[in-house]
Amino acid sequence: MKQKKTKKTNRVSLREAIRLNVRVIKMVYGGRRKLLFLQLAKTAFAALTPYIGIYLSALLIDELTTTRSPETLRALVWWILGTAAVIALVQSVLNRLHAVESTAMWEHVHHLYGKKMLSMDFVNIDNPNTHTLVSRINQNSQGGGWGPDRIVWQLDNLWSSVLKLFGGSALVVTLFTSKVESGSAVEFLNSPITTATVLLLMVTITLCAPIFGAIGGRLYMQSSADHRLGNRLFGYYGWFGTNENSSVDARIYNLRKICDNYNYAKTSLFASKGYFAKLNKGKLGLVNVISSVVQSLFNVLIYFYVCLKAWGGALSLGGITQHISAVHIIAGSVRGILSTLTDMHNNAFFLIDVFAFFDMPDKMYQGTLTVEKRRDRDYEIEFRNVSFKYPNAEQYALKNVSFKFKIGEKLAVVGQNGSGKTTFIKLLCRLYDPTEGEILLNGIDIRKYDYRNYMSIFSVVFQDFRLLNFTVGNIIACASEYDRDRVFACAESVGLGEKIRSLPNGLDTYIDKEYDSAGVEFSGGEMQKIALARTLFKDSGFMVLDEPTAALDPVAEAEVYQSFDKIVGDKTAIYISHRLSSCRFCDVVAVFDGGALVQMGSHDDLVADENGQYHKLWHAQAQYYAEEQG
């Protein structure tokens, strides 16, 4: 399938690129001075030590072509072998230390991403644009290597090139200051004009190569959106058959042909006739060829000049080796400096996304009041004319909702999909703030309470909950060290006792095998019970259960319902469900429809109201629980 090429991106200004690079350096190396020291030391050692070998090799060649003194040759050989061994040893130690610190740095940067994600307002986390931004950052990093991690390689190259430039310059000075013999056919090489002309040509050719290389790098950078698209398509369709959730469909419906059409069609992005192939055959290929030709011209010039100098008697055989090597290193250093600076400029474009993520503002007021820790748990929640719109939405998800409920009550929240049930819970837990109206806890607007402190009075099991791949005990207690008896009691109360007793390591058994080959894969119903046990262990005043039995079989569901009062105790239970039979276990039922609270009362009263929404919902599901009602 032919894929449409996306619009090319634009570069950032030089001033903005400098600002972004300075900021990313502070972010990557902040608090990691040891890494910076090791990087400078390793790079300096690697950049300067080759000149020792060049210098000693030149001395050895000169000795072999002149006096050939055995003692001098023996000493030079031992010096070359000894310095090579020491250099290799030191280089190995520095590389090892630097590798350890680089790994720690990588973890540090990704910890910053995680820390930001966990600390930002839920409004931002729940916004699809945030996940699109994070996905783009990850794809740029994994696909083209763009982003904060690239700065380590860039500074390595820059520092190394600068040091090599100075080191090479010290060795190459005599190439231009040495004089050819008088009367020689190449005596014109002694002229300052000739020397200046050769230097000018060398500098010009040296600068041209990285300029063309920079053009190629810019073309590749401007195609980053296409590169991301190609990676996304391959990442999805290329591994579609290995995904446990889609592998059955892939085989039954023979979806391989569709996948191949995206990944291996002649016109796909990475195919032989795709966009990137055309780019390499066109502009990108042309500038790369020109860059290579320019470098070859430099080689011709330097060899021609050095050979003429040697022919005129200005250089020994060892000097030829020394100066050719030194000039090549200098030219490579200049190209390295320019290429790295260009790459830093190109990389700045991708840093815009990175800092757009880190600079995402938190707008929710955090509050300062502490929620009163009442032994009697006598709390009252009131929704007072609460309306809410999701960011960038035109329609209200909730409109003018008002009611009260107290601790100890069991509240069922019901309604059709899109009626506002989940939005109600998000507002109650202060994942969002109301667009209009206010929510009160014991008569005080919940926005005035300390945010973390207010969140501590809720235990929630959302329908799409996720459990980390740790031990059962760690997950229930949300801690590394915990009261094992209490954890087991919570698990027992939700019907997990027998399962835990059967596990190879009891509460210390890992969920799945990601961290431990002896881990156990739990069913969806068992995972839901673990999540329920976690809410009990937290022992908060409010338990919010969003379809808590959705993954349970009828027998397990009946067990949970029968022990519902025991599980909840004196807590307030807010129970969201599509199964209205569960509402019989609740004191109050709140019925939502179209973002409004349309009914509120006991199950029996609402069923009896033939004109009410609850009555319609109940009888629409009657075939599933008619026997229970009878």
C-alpha cells in the first residue's frame, strides 16, 4: 500500500538551538558530575594518545632508514609496546567506568520522564495529546536516536575533535615551516604565498565536506515524521501475529496479507521503491557522494604536497608518516566539530517536544488544609450544582449535579454508557476539578484540602485497572515491607485465600514471569480480586468500585456480593455497575442519563417507578436476573 509522505519539518533558529542544548546538558548532567569528569577524561585520553604512537612510529622509521642502531631500535620497540599496553589498560578502565555512569545517566533521564508523568495533573495524563507527545518523543529516540540521550554522544565527539585538532596542530607545524633544499625543482614550496595557498585550499576543502554532510543530515532530520510513521507501521503490523490478543484473529482471517501490504509493498516507506530509497537515490545520495568526493580531493592534495616536500628534502620518511597522519586527524577533527555542531542544531528540533512535555503546566490548585482523621469516619460529601466539560470538548459530560451522601452508605451509580458515571467518580476523587459548581467534604470545598491528603481517603478499583508485575503481597500492600497477616486477611475476605495457599511462594509469588521464572499468570477474575484486596488493605474511608465483578464468573461474583457488607464494613462504598442486580446490595442508587442525575433512591423504590429511567434499565436486563428478583 502506498503511504503518503508527511509534510517536512522546519529547523529552529540558532539562538533557540543554543538555548535548548544548554538546557538539555543541564538536565542530563545535573547532579552527575562524575559522568562529566569521566567523559572528559576518557575522550581526552582517546583523542591524545594516538599522537604518542604517531610520534614513536616516526622515530622508529627514521632510525630504520638512517643509523639503524640496535640499542636505539630496541629501546624504541620497548617504548612502543610499553606505551601501547599502558594506553590499552587505562583506556579499558576509563571505558568501563564511563559505561557504568552512562547507564546510570540513561536511567536518570528516563526517571525524569516517569517522575514528571506521575506528578503531573491527571487532566494532562488523561489528555490524548500528552500520550501522542510522549509517543513521538520515544519514537524519535528509538528510531533516529534524537533527543536528550544524543547529547552524550555529541559532547563526546565535540570534545574529542577539539583535542585532536590541537594535538594534530602541534605535530603538523613543521610540515609548513620546514624548507626544501635550495636549487630544488620544488623550491617554490618555500614561498609564503605557496604555503598560504595550500593552507587555504586545505581549509576550504575541509569545510566543504561537513557542509554537504550537514545538508544530508538536515534532509534526514526533516524526514523524521516519515521515519516515525514507518517505524509505527512496522512495529504494529510486523509483530501483529506475535501479539497474544490478536494472534488468533491473524490466523483465522489470514491477516498476514494486510500486514505484508503495509510492511513489504514496493511503495512502502522503507521498501526499495519507497520514500527513503528515493531520497537516497536523489538529494540525500547526491550530497553524500559530493561529500565523499570532496574528502578524496583533500587526500589527493595532502599526499601531493607532502610528497613534494619530501622530494625537496624537507621531510624524512618518518616525517612523511607523521605529517600525513596528523593532517588527516586535523581534517577529521574539523569535520567532526562542524558535523557535531550541525547535529546539535538538528537535534534541537526534537528537544522542543521534550521540553514541551517537561514544561506542561499543572493548573490544579493543591490546597493546604488537612482532611480530619475522624475515628467515627463521619464524613459527608456534597455535589453542589456541579457541571463538567472535558478539555477541548463542546458538550458537558455532567450538568447541574447536586446531591449528598454520608460515610457508611453504599451508593450504586448506574446508567448507560456515556451517561456520566465515570466522570462523576473522577470528579469525586479530584482527578478533575468541576467546570462549574463545587464538591464539598464536610462543608469545605475539596480544592482547599491538600491534594495528596484528600486522595488518601479513597481506595479505587477502576474497570481498566493495572497491577504491577511484583509479588502478590507487594501489590496488595503497595509496599516492600508489610503486615503479612493483614495482607492475607484482606485476600481471604475477597475469596483469594485458597489461591494464595496454593501458590509456590504464597504472598511472595510474582505476578507473571517478567521478574521471576516461578511467577504465576493469574486469570482476569483473580487479578480483580487482588485489586479488591488492595483497596481493603489501604483502609480508606471511601471505597470506589468500578465494575468490581466484571471479570468474575457467576459463582465468584455471588461470593463477592454475599460478603459485600463484610468487605466494605463501615466504609462508604461507591459502586459503579452495568449489572443492576448488584444495586440490591446498596442503600442508595444514583441514576445518570445524558450527563444529568435523573433519579436517586433505593432499589425497590426506583424499580417501582414505572416512568423512571431505572425501571427501564432494570426490565431491559430482566432476563439476566429475573430469577434473583423472584
